[in-house]
Amino acid sequence: MKTLSTRKNVLVLNGPNLNMLGTREPAIYGSTTLADIEAACVSHGAALDLAVTCRQSNLEGELVTWIQEARGVQAGIILNAGAYTHTSIAIPDALTAAEVPFIELHLSNVFAREEFRHHSWLSPLAKGVICGFGAKGYSLALDAMADILD
């Protein structure tokens, strides 16, 4: 196994309301908490020789700042932007400026939900989109990111 300093850095960002996982609409989002997901990401990332950092914010500007700070530091980003997927222009602009590959992620199948969730401002820029697999989507995204970075 590589040492931490030689691992590729991957930033896992979660947007608005994802801090409520486990209690917010469990029929849609499941009962797994964000803390559980973050711990699983760090563990699974280590098995893939990725140094995973997880962050969550309900504030669009904070997500934009973290994405901007990823430039030259992070090898990739996994982003569950929540509702900002469908409304934000600032986040895709930041992703373009960051110049790192990213994967768009959603816990639910957004295409089986309300019509407004069918449009993503992120998808055209993403290396790929994972949706509908619940918390398992994060490990799928890390597997895909490891492949992208190899």
C-alpha cells in the first residue's frame, strides 16, 4: 500500500440537506447517515490508494470555494450537489475553473422523480453520473474515480 503522501487526493463534496441523511425522507434517501457515508468513503478510498477528504455544506458559495481550492491540490472530485445540481450556475463554473475530473452523484434516481430534477447543470461537464444506488453510489464513484486517475 502507498503511503498517505503518495496517494491521490479526492474530494467528496455533499451539498444542501445531505447533513440530514438518516432522518430526512428515508424512503427516498435511506437510513444511512452522512457520517456513515463519509467513514465508508475514507475507508474505501484507502483501499484504492486514494486520500479522501469529505465536506458538506448547505451554502452554495462554500461549495464553490472548496471546488476552487481543489485546483492543483485534488486529483478528482465526487460531487453530490443536491438541489444545486438543478439550480446553480456558479458550481459548474467553479468545476470548469478547477480543471480536475469530477463525478456527479445522487443517492436517488433523479429521473424517476419530479420533472425539475431531470435537468442537471453539472452532467455535461462530469466524467460520469451515478444515481439511484443510495449510499452504495459513493463506493461506485470512488471505484470509477480510481479508474479515471490511473
